[in-house]
Amino acid sequence: MRFTRVELVFVAFGALLGLLVALVFKAGWLAPSAAFPPFIFVLLGLGLSEIVAGLVLGRSPGALVGMPARLLAFFIGVGVLAMLMGGLG
């Protein structure tokens, strides 16, 4: 499967979001909790960014990025987060 340019940017944004969340937690700005684990921030950030990008580009939310690209962006973002934090816990 080949990804479009928008989907590749979305996957790269997922990795960047994982990096930012890890840095925020490492800096101590947010305390990790069991009720709201750090990878939820990656998931929410990806969802909100897709909604905003869809509205800015004039496409309906959900039609901008395909499901395989969404999953890959989430898994890469969580992978970067886990690598930098030493785990997900």
C-alpha cells in the first residue's frame, strides 16, 4: 500500500507528537497517572489534528487520512513515546 503525501505527513506528525508528549512528561509538566496514561495524549492529539486539518482544507473530518495511516501514526507515536520514556507505564 502506498500512502499519499498527506498521510505521510500525518505519520510524521504522529512521531513528533510522541516526542513532544515524552518531553513534556520527562520535564515534569504533567504527572503520569493510571487513569490518563501518556499515550492517550498521542491519540487525542492525532484525532484533533486530523479534525482541524480537515476543516482547514475543506474536507470532511475522517476523509483526509486513511485508516492504515492513522494506525501507523499512532503506533509510531506510541513507539517513540515508549522509547524515550523507557516504557508506557
